[in-house]
Amino acid sequence: MIGSDLASTSGIHITALPIAQVIPVFFFLVFFIWAVYTIVSSYHWLRYSGSMNVAIPMIMTHIIVSCLLAIYAVSGLQ
């Protein structure tokens, strides 16, 4: 009987986070990972690429398409 009283009063209570606080943090983390990936891959492509004529347009294409996809992804958020 003593154990059941103790278990009922010493539970862990986790409060729910408002979605309005979670979404900006999530998108910041996604943006941060994307930015690190873009910087590292651009550096390696520019450093070890044989042709700058191919590397620069491809990096710009990556950045533009990624931005368009991000804008499309967040356009439905209210």
C-alpha cells in the first residue's frame, strides 16, 4: 500500500510545448545543417574541382533550388 501511494505522487510530469515555439527551432536546425552542408560541399567542390566553369553555376543552382524549396515548404505555415 505504501508503494502505490508513493508511485502516484512522484510521477514525472512533462508539459506539452506549444507548436509555435517548436517550429521555429526545428526550421533553424534544418537551416543550420543545410548551411554547414552547403559551405563544406562548396569548399570541396571549388578546391578539388578541375573546372570553375562548372563548379560556380552548380553551387548557385544548389543554393537557388534549396531556397525555393525552403520557401515552398514554409509557405503553408500560418
